[in-house]
Amino acid sequence: MKFIKYLPVALAFILFASCKPKTKSMQVPVVGFVDAFEDATISQARKGFTDALAKNGFSEEKKTVQIEYSNAQGDIPTLTQIVNHFVTDSVNLLATCTTLSTVTALQKTKSIPVFAMVSPTAERMKVVDAGGKAPANLFGTVEDLNYIDTSFSIIPKLLKPKGSKLVIGMIYNQSEPQSADALNRIKTLAAGLNVDIVALPLNTSADAQLVTQSLLNKNIDAFFANPDNTVFASFETILKNCNQKNIPIFTSEAGLVQRGAVAAFGADIYQWGYQAGEQAAQYLKTHKTDGLQPEMVKIRKRVYNPAAAKKYNITIPPNFEPVK
């Protein structure tokens, strides 16, 4: 009877132990992959990362690497637990997708290499030291705000205002440094283009419906989806409401064009992850970080959504390619 009484506890312990990455006893390297939230666009980065590892000889199928994947589903305490778990188990490296994952990893370890993707520069993440230096264990692929200028500037060229001045609506997350930085950058850019910006805060995807409808009631001509995790997670809600009000969406993220935005000049999320994966593969081959440092995204695309462009009767320049 005593055995039966403690059986659930024993089984729980065995299950937990079996799920832990056995870095000490295994012969293959272990990668702790941390995703901050679930999103169809962001998930392409993970695919790119693992494809790059496989191309360089590190494949789970061939048992040459073990990739422990965890998704925090947008919950900060869960994200912290995931990173703590990987750090405690001494994974060989951390792969972090989106800013929150990267910042959390850098806060929890100074020794395990962190290969970031879909994250901004160290300065924009506010993780530099007093001397302006990035953490010594930060690697991977990052992005600055320069590309937003091109992404935003195409809107006045493609769209005529309803009134005397073009009015563009935005949603931003006050708790995300890159979101607030992007908004400030766009406001400065808009002033030079004679464009008005109407922006409302959205801190959780649960409020997307209410905030988007409120924004659409302010007589905007277009919606600009900036690089913001909350916008990514809420995009279908934003798209549905904008389409109902006949408001086109433009963006700086190529992945959102596949999901219904009109056009973008931005990073290819798959290639973003792939580029970070190539760096991680180099580290796994050499066990050294010599010569590695955070790299800027190399591949950006000008893309458009034919169905969305047709819906809003927008003529797209010939240097934009249709999404598949």
C-alpha cells in the first residue's frame, strides 16, 4: 500500500528526469531553444535555425545534436523558468527567439553562449554595460531600426489620403524597448513626410480587439504593423478589424505580408533564424566563440500580397516580389 501511495510522486519524478537534457552523459551537444510566444511568423525562425544546424552536420534525425525546445506562450514567469532550467542543466548553447527570450537569457547566464534571432541590437535591448559594450556571451543575428525608414516611407508613395494629410495608425507595446523605439523613429520620419501618426498602447494580445477598434475609429488611412511581439501575436485580430473598415496594413516584417498585410521591406524571418543557426553551428564545431559576434540581418526583402493589393487597388512597384 505504501508503494501505491507514493507511486504518483515516483512517476512524476521519473517523467521529469527523462525530459531533462542529459548534458553530462550524452555524447551529442545540447541546444536549449527558447521561444517567447507562439506565432506562425516567428516560428519560421526556429525552422531556419534548425535547418542551418542540419546543413552543418548537427541533426536530431542523425542524432548529432539534441535540441530541447520550450515555448513560454507569452508568459514571463514561464519564460524565466525555462531559461533557468536550461542554465541549470548546462546546455551547450541557448538559442533565443524574440527580444524577451534573449534579454531573459542574458540576465540568467554570463557563460553559456546565447545565439539570438528576431531580436534587436544590444543597445536597443538595453543590455549594454556602462561602457556601451554588449554582453560577452551574446551572438547570433540582430536588427537595428534603419530598415523601418524604407518600410514606412513607401506608404505615402502608394496611398492617397482621404483628407488633406495622410493619417497612419499604430499599436505599440510600452514594455518592449524595440516597440517604443520603433514608434519614436517612425514619428520623426512621419514629420518629414507630412504624415500624422495616431498610436495606442497594447500590452497584451487579449486587448487587441478593443484597442484596434478604438484606433480604427480615429479616421486613419492605413495601419502600420511595427516590430512588436504583441502585434505579431494579435495580427489576425488586427487584420480582421482593418479589413472590415477597409484600412490597408503595411509593415516592416515580411512574414506579416504572408498573413495579409499589403507590403513590406523587412527581414525574412526564416533567413534570420538560418543566419543565427550558421553561427551556432560554427560554435558547435569549434567549441570556441573566437571570431563570433552579433551580426546584422543580411537578407531583407521587398514583398507584397497580391490579394491585399488588389482589395485596396494599390499599384505595387516592380521591385517588390509577390509572396507565395
